[in-house]
Amino acid sequence: MKTSIWLIAACLATSLHAQAASFKPVELKDTEMAELRGRYVMPGRIISFGIVMNSTWTSSNGGVVGASTSMYVQNTIEPKFYVSTYSSAGNGAPGSNGTGSVTGGAGLTTAQGVTQSVRAAGDNNSAYNNVDINVSEADQAPVVNQQGVLLTTHTSITQAAGAGNVTVSATAGGVQLAIQANNNQGNSLQQIAQGGVLQSTTLLGGGNRVNNMAQLNVVLGNNLPSPGALDCNLNQLKGLRNMGY
């Protein structure tokens, strides 16, 4: 029995030695390191975080309806969204009713991450979905003057005029901007909620221009540690040598 155990142990030792001998670390180039994801930022370095969203629908006769909302977190933990709506009547008679038809797409509202879609069943339309992430550095948080109406939980703000009606509402721990165009021209939806971003436009008529924009702004403090703090860190590292590290 002992002979078989020692034989198995010897085989395992030989196998591990062979694998260790064949394993050689490979140094990554700077260009490869630059492509790696998962860089981190210490929580204390973020001094400002903000979200700006804007949705606009312009009809064929120049009528406009839209809304914008913004939220900044600096000295408070609770996020607060402020909403502004706008509209204009346009010139001339509105276009004829849209006759297009679009089917499907129910899963777009349940997708995770960033979801963008444009579905068109009309002519001479344009639609843009844009998500921007801006990261900058500063000595202190920027001064933010929030404008508009404060959006509270389980409430909505509606503007009906111009090219249609827009409704801004708090939903699923986030915010949603929904536009329903007049004369069956279509609709658009933009929301940030449950860790995802959704931008969706459906066009059933012609001559419409739609723009959904979401912008995430992060400001990092660029105050470097003082010489005293650096010396303290170095002394801690020196202490590790006495423990065998």
C-alpha cells in the first residue's frame, strides 16, 4: 500500500514540476496595457457626478416638443432630478397622419446595459441616440445651478403642445422621458433606471427629426497627497520587509 502511495506522489510531483518549468511569465506591452478594461478610481476621488438627459421631437412643419432633466450629486447622497419642458407651434399646417406600421420590439424595454434603437416606417426622417461619458479633473466640485421643476417620486411632468406631448416621470429608481408625436407620427422613449440606459425611437410618418441625448459627467479631484502622507505610506512599506515580504 505504501509503495503505491509513494508512486502516485512521485508522479504528481513530476507532473507539477513539468508544468512549472513550461510556464513562463510574459511581459505585457504598454499598448496592450492601454487596452485593458477594469481601471478603478478610489471612491474618495470622485467629487461630482451628474446626469443630463434631453429628448426633442421636431415635426415636418417645424413644431417642437421636448424636455431636459439633470441631476448632480456633490454634497448630498440623495439624487434629485430637475426638469424643464419646451415647445413651439411651428409654421404652416402639420403634415398628414402617419400611416406606417412597426411591430415587435417588446423586449427593448427589458434589456440590460445600454439599449438604442431606431425603427422607421416613414420617409425623410432622422433620429439620433447619443450617450456621452465625460470624465474630467478639478481642484473642487463645479458650481451647479439646477434649473426647472423638481421631480418627486411617483409624479410626472407633462407638456402638450407643438409637435406632440412629452412626459417626464420618475420610474424604477430612475427617470424617463417619453414623447408621443401628434398625427400618429411616432414616439420616443429615453430612460436611465436599474443600472441601464434606454433610447428608443419609432417613426410612423415623414419629415420628423428626433434627438435623444444622455450625458454622464464625472469630476475627479486632482489634489495629490501631501509629502507627509507619502512618507507615511513609505514607512508602512518598509515595515513589511521585517515580516519577510
